[in-house]
Amino acid sequence: MANRGNNVDPMLTTNEVAHLLNVHINTVRRWSNQSILKAYRIGSRGDRRFRQEDINRFLTNEDKGEDSQSGGNPYLIPITNSKDDTDKTGR
């Protein structure tokens, strides 16, 4: 039966979130345990699921509202490609 009128966004698995954030799956689990990432536990095994909105908020750090190169998120490291970042050999 079709799920009409119920606009529920699909939930992301721990593995999918790890790929999106480019971190190890155990890091996602640890951040979930530390409430850094909001997770929803489902099923009898207590599998974690994550909302895309929550992951986006983590990436943009809307919750903290801090200004810095990483958006105030201490878990994100900004990457720059300026010439000043190269070593003396020009690499």
C-alpha cells in the first residue's frame, strides 16, 4: 500500500553518514554516543538512523552559531589550496 500524504524523508544508516562525512563508521558511532550527532535507534537491535537535516546541521554547525573557518565545528578542519600551504620545494 502506498504511503500517501506522509512525507517522511528516508533515514541514513551509520555507514552512509560515515561516507558523507568521510570518517570511519566507529567515529559516527562515537559521535552518536556523545550526542555530537543526533541518532534515532530503531528495531530490536537498536540500529542507528540519522536524518539528513541533522547531518546538514552538523556540517554547517547551525546549532552553535559560531564563526570560524570551520563554521565553529571543532570536528571539521578547513582545507585551503593557497600557495602559502606548499612546502619550500613547491609541492
